[in-house]
Amino acid sequence: MIVQNISGRKLSISIGSVSADLISNQTTSAGTFPDTEQAAADAEKYRKLGYIKVLSSALEAEGDLDVPAGYLLSATGLPVVLKAATGTLTVTSTGPAADETFAIDGTTFTFKVSAATATQVTISTTPATQAANIVSKVNAQMTTVTAANVLGVVTFTAVTRGTAGNSIALAESAANVAKSANTLTGGTAHGAEPVTINGVVFEACAQVGDVSDSTYVPVLIGTTASSWLTNLKTAVNANTTLQELQVQAQSLITIVAATDARLTIQGNGSTAASVTEGVTNLALAAVTAVNRTAGIPVMAEFAVTDVFALVNTGLRTINRLVVQAKTSANALKPLDGTLTIGDGLFYITGGSAGILANGDTLTYIAEGV
């Protein structure tokens, strides 16, 4: 693909032919495309006002500066980090009968009409109340697990996080009480899940204390791909070593919070970003180096499978975006899909008539800072 870049103060535009088979059809409702005729009118207006300047297809312009190659991190889920094993007892209907039992980590608790010992639990015909009674006795008696109740479901969590908790036994012999499994499950070991940026190692973790090596910068993963990359962006931009190198985490876009978030790592001036990663559910792709007019960012395209759906404008924040598509016959084409904007990125998806086709030309103008 040949990309032509048109740049002006706080303004960027890129024109390129599009291959439809590279467009990822993910669902989003974050926004809708503006009218294509209005997009064309806006482009012409900015050109006449002198806000945009046409550069050659070789991306050369008087006084241009190299924009170093950067990287795109794409998260499709969470890293594998140290987690505690868990299991549940679910209380239903009228609950257990007197003298029935359940056991956790070798300690047996007995249901009674009126509990008289540390391992006896008062029965109730209301699931939420019965679950609360279980939680009270388990938390008072056990040191290897904790218990919590939500709407009649008791969740046991191993105190010591890691795979050892997966061996904690869970059993029940009671009516209207169901266990999740014979043991607690889901405990994971803390593996090496690093992202290294220009020599600074960022380590994914569930809790800051999990990263004991002071040479690593801990990054909390949160609960979604989006929260994980949001926290990584904050950590990268707060790092003094990277600040001195002028390497930054620039644009973050969330397409589907749990399973699809993207973050760009880019240098500034003559400093190139260098990124490696060894993280589960994280992919790394290079952003092609381009040129820009001094002090003014230009659009760029990512060399990934959805390169024509995910666009990096070079801006830090998009305040206004207009998009236009033309067919190979130079006729304006309706864009009835949706788009998502995040920092200086935008992502195109959807469209009832097929958003773009081979030979189409996509034009967009992004205003911002």
C-alpha cells in the first residue's frame, strides 16, 4: 500500500488503498461515521485555508524529521500472574438439614438447629442467611482459607496464593448445598510476564508485592485487557529512565474491554523505541517509521492484520475526526459502520453493505493535539 500524508498544524490526513480482507469485523458501538460528503467538504475547506499540506507519496517534506519506528501492543486478555485458588458452596431452596456436613481443607463442619461448638453451623431455610452462617464459622475457625457470601453462594479463597491452593479439598454431604469441585481451583504461579521497553522491565502482577525483584517495575493487571494496558501506559510514562529517553506509551484504544485493547509505544525525535515482551495474551507488532513535518505529527498505518481498520494518527488526542471513502471509480461511498476513538488511534469496523472493498480509497482528517 502507498500512503500519502497531508499534514498541518494540529491536523493530519492520510490516503491509501484498502484491502478488504485485512479488515477485522469486530462489533462496537462507540461512535458512527460522519457524512462522507461533509467529510469531503471539510477536507477542501482545510486545504483552502492552508491548514493542510500535500506531501509526496515518498513521505518527504521540507524540514521534515524522522519519526522513529514504534510498537503496537495488542492485549486479548490478562497475563498469567500469581492468583489464589477458589471454590464455592451454593445454598439453594430450604438449605441443609440438621447433622448434614461440609468440609474444607480437612475440617468438617456440621449443620445444627442451634450451633454449640466452633465447627457447628446453625441451619436456616433462607439460602442467604445459611451462607452467612457458613462464612461466619469458617472465617472464625480456618487459617488456610477465607470465606465470603454473595446471595447464597459461599466463595472460599486460599490464603496463600499460587498453585498450592489447588490441593485444598472441598466436600459436602448436605441437601440443597452444592460444591464447585472436589478441590479449590484456579490458583496460578507467578511466571515471567515481562514487557521490556528500552531496557526497563515492566512485570505484570495481581498485587504489587508479587514482584520482589527491585529491577522490575510492577504493573497491576486489573480485571480486563483494557485495565492492564491502561496501568502499563501509566507505569511507562511515569518511568524517569524512559522520560529521559523520550520514549512514551502514547495512544490507548479499547475496542472490547475484556478482550481487545491496543497501546502504542513510540520514541520522540531521534530516539527509537525498543520493545520486547513475553506476556500471555499480548502480541507485539512494529509500527512503520515515517517522516513528519517539524513539530507536526503525521498519520501512520500499523503493519498488522487489521492494518486498515486500526489507524494511528500521530496525535495524542483526537478532538474531531472526519472520514471519507471512494470507490475505484472515484465515487463517494457511504460509510454506515461504527468507529472507536482512543487517544490518537481510531478503529473502523462494521457496515451493513461491507465497509470497504479492494480498490477503495479511504481519506480521513484528524484534528487534535
